[in-house]
Amino acid sequence: MTAKNEITKEQVAEAYVWGLGIVAMYRYYGIMGERLGDINRLVHHRVPIEPGQFTGGPNRDGLYSHGWFHLDDEPIVVSLPDFGDRYFVWQMTDMYAHNFHNVGSHLREGPVEQYKAGYAFVMAGPDWDGEVPEGLEVVRCPVNLVNVLYRIAVVGEADYGAGHVLQDKTLTLPLSDWLKGERSSIQRMPDNPIPSYRDVLAFRPGVTGADQRHPMFFSVLADALVASEPYAAWDKEFIENKLSRLGVAPGKAFDFDALSEAVQQTILDGQESAFDEVMAKGDASFGTNINGWLLNPPNHGDWQDDWAFRAYATYTGGMYPTSNNSTYATTYYDREGVRLDGKNTYLLRFEGDNLPPATSFWSVTAYDAGARDLYPNEAQLYNYGTNIPDTRYGEDGSVEIILSHTAPENVGEVNWLPMPEDGAWMILRFYAPKPEVINLEYEIPGFVRIG
């Protein structure tokens, strides 16, 4: 092990980049599990996400449900209702930001379970070796702590009630209760609860590495590694060969106060520089540039040893899906590469024969560029797309979206998205993207300044 006084800023920075995505996931566990009570149960949102509820670019395209399920006591049975042709996805992600499995109705080819009406399955941990009850299939999870994001598409407010019915018909319960004949959702708290998350990450507009100089970061990282034991070869190797050199190990107390002032400074300096580098790299190159948009990299949601993109994506956007679920393009810029500014007016036009290719549906959503949250506005306009009833189409099938801070004169006749004075962050979502999106054959139109 490296002596504490031999720790370098570069070693700290490398470890911080590796651990940032994991600590961000642990933070989501703290928010969702402890604050919202979704441990071993689903918490249902009955209306689409509103401004101020979540950062990281939450979508407005449907109803969210979420839960963190502990599988170390016993497996959890999931029973899904009949969705017909409606889009939904049951997305499973671990503490290492790996979306390892999806169950859904409109998934592309790949290692996924295509939905069956009345489908019921068992979420089982890596070491469970019990008998599989008749009529159930097993989803073998690589870890015993699983985050679930459950999304159900709705088509406007009139469709919320149908979404609520589907939420209520979705059951999660321990396997032992299922075997007793129970057919209702049952929450049983885990025998070994996870320690509370201690807040060591700054989330606010304009945040920089200077705001991330927290003495407890590596101690919280050690807690996260106990909350969900590392299993992937690349993560285990990093812990053994790199993280251990800093004196950081799963469950081991990292006593920052016991270090010399010089070493403390090295650690904080390494965290600051690493965060700034992650954000700069992500903002500039997180995917393929298409007319100012960055289409998600092909490894999104399955980062493996891509520490920098795992850190960037998880910190800024949470639980990224894999591309067989959905994929996104994001931008702060117009098609000329100039940052979107609330002093200007922009046009985004999709030709009728060039609408975003998706097997299910698509949407465009505006966010505050600093907060990465929905921009609160009096008009309560946030997004347009296939499932937004107010989306206006031209006679030729085209869709034009006006982006500006102030309302256009013909506001009642156009697809207007309000944006903050300081600029917007935009997301184009493809739900069950068609191959031409993944293969980079679809040219996404860029924002054009028109005023």
C-alpha cells in the first residue's frame, strides 16, 4: 500500500473519477429510499414529473415509478399487467450504474425480456439457489441491491387514469408471500439496512470542482461498496490495484482528519480537478455530434471500464438506460455550435419525412441549463412529441418547435418551448430507437437562430 504521504493528486483524481458515478448512485438511494420510502416497494408518481422534483433531466413523457429492492433476504416477485400496445419498461440498474436488464413492451433486439401479457418473474440475487415456482421466470441479478425505474407512457392528462390502473395492477412482493398465495404488493424491510447516505456531492446551477472538495467523499465511497459489493472484474481490479493505494476499501473508515495537512490538500485538489475534467469531457464529447446535438455513446448504460462517462452520465442524468431501451441526444448549442441563449429565438424543424425514428415514440424537452431540471414557466410547457396531444404538425407532417425566453406573438399557433434567460439544455428522446439512430444514419436537425 502506498504510504499516505506518497499519495499524488493524479492518483486521487483517478480514484475520484472511478467512484463519482457510484457515489452519485448511492445518493439516489438516499433520496429515493430514505426520503421517499421506496425500499422494497414501488413509489408511484401519479402525474408526470414537475419542476423542482428531480435534477438530471427527468422526462415528462409518462408516469414514473421507482424502487430499490434488497435481494439478500429473499427474491422479489414482480407481476406485470397487460399493457397492450402501450410503451413501458421495467429498467434494472445496480449501484455501479449498469443497466443490466430490462423488461418491456417495445425493446429492440438484445439481451432483454420481451413483454408477455400477464408476465410475472422473480428478481433473484446472484447466490439464490431455490426452486422456481411454476409460471414464473427468473431474472438473475448480478447484485443484491437493485434499482428499478418503471416508466409507463401516457398520452396527455386524459390518459393518466389508465396509467394509474396499470401502476396499481403491478405487484411486487417477497417470494415467500407469493408461495403462500398472496397476490398484492407487500413491502418487507430488509434485515440488514444500508447505512444512511452522507451528502458529499454538490448539485446546483453552476457547480464546479471547487464545490466538490469534500473531506468525506472517499469514506462515503467505502460505504457504497459495502451497500452493494462490487462484482465486475474491472471494478474489483480497480479497488485492489488503485483504490487500495489511497487507503480506501469497502467498509473501511477513511479518516481524513488523521492525515497531514499536505495530504488533505492533495486529496481535495485531486477531487476538484477530476470533477472539472469529467464535466468538460462529458459536455464536449458525450456521444456523437450531429448538428450540435450529442447522441449518446453506444455504451450508455453499460459503461464497463469507461469511468469518465459513467461518472458524467450518472452525476448529470441518473440511471441511464441501454440503447435497446431508449437513447437520447442532448445539447446546449445551436447547429453552429453557439450556446443557446435566452436573448435569442431558435427554430428546430423536423421534416415530415424525417421525424425522429422510434419504434414507439419520441419527444423533445427543455431544461434549465444550470440546474438540469425542468424549467418552471407560467405556460407549463415542457416538451413536444408523438405522445403530447398539443403537438402541432404541418400539412406536410413536419414539426416545428420554437425555443425562446419570451412568448412568440403567435404563441397559440406554434409549438413553443420556454427557455431560461441563461440558456437551455435540450434532450431529444427516442423510445425504442430504430436501427438508423443507433447506426448514426439519422441526421438530427439542429437549432437555427431566427431572432
